[in-house]
Amino acid sequence: MFVIFGWNHKASNNYGPVEQRTCPNCKNTSVWDLTKISFNFSLFFIPLFSHTKEYALVCPICQHGSTISANEFEEYLPIAELNVSYDKEEISEEDKQIQLNSIQTERKKTLENEKLKTLEEIRNWVKHVANKTDAELNEIVNDKRDEYNPALIIAAELELDKRKLIDEK
């Protein structure tokens, strides 16, 4: 008895058009498709499970693509679904525009919340390093840099610079 198995059997799902771009490969300007590419383990040529996933925006003309993160994929997915519904004439252009505006408004709120969260984290790191000695800050910046969060390192560098300016006065 023998078993035929495979690795990296590629399956691609096109979720629909999302964004107009000019392709660096074919130089055409078109609306690129949102695509998920799954690499599967297969047994007897039947895909059993996915071991890796990639997300991309793909030129519909030449299939050249640009990879995106899983988060970006999730952000583009409602736009792709909306465009597919419009292309199938399930919704009117007016409904499409209303829903697209809603998606964009929600995205702006999310980005604003992320900015506020980042600013709060920065404030917390700045407060944290203000209580440290110069020796502790130098250890964070120089000796144990790989062990710390990059935001903490930046805050420590800024605190050391601030202290140097104060000392020079």
C-alpha cells in the first residue's frame, strides 16, 4: 500500500474588487481584487487542511499581486462584499454609496481610537521611564535593548536626552 500526500497545494479565493490601482507589472489601471491564498496539506490530491494563508490585492488583468496583512484583509472584506453585491445588481448604486460611506466612517473611528490608544501608551511609557535612574535608562537603551518593548526604548532615549538638556543648562 502507498500513500500520496502533498504539501503546499495552493487554493485561491477571490472575494471581489476593492481598490483602483495602477499595476507596476502590466501598467494598467483597474480595480484590484481581494484574494486569500491558502496552502494546504493534501492526501490523495484532496486538500485536508490549510497550514498557511496569505492575503493579497491582485491585478485582475495580469494577476500580479501585492500582499497585505490579515488585518488589512479584514478591513477590505466588507468593501469587496459590497462591490460584489453591486455587480450582481443586488443593491443599487445609491445603497452601495451609503454603505461605503458607513464603512469609511467606521474605519476613521477605528483609526482615531488606535491613535488615542497609542498616545495613551506613549504617555504611560513616558511616566514609567521618568521614575527610573540614569543607570536603569542606559541599561534599557544600551545593554538589554532586545529584551524591551520598542516604545519603552524610545521613551527611555527621550528621557535621557531631556535629562542631558537639563544638565547642560
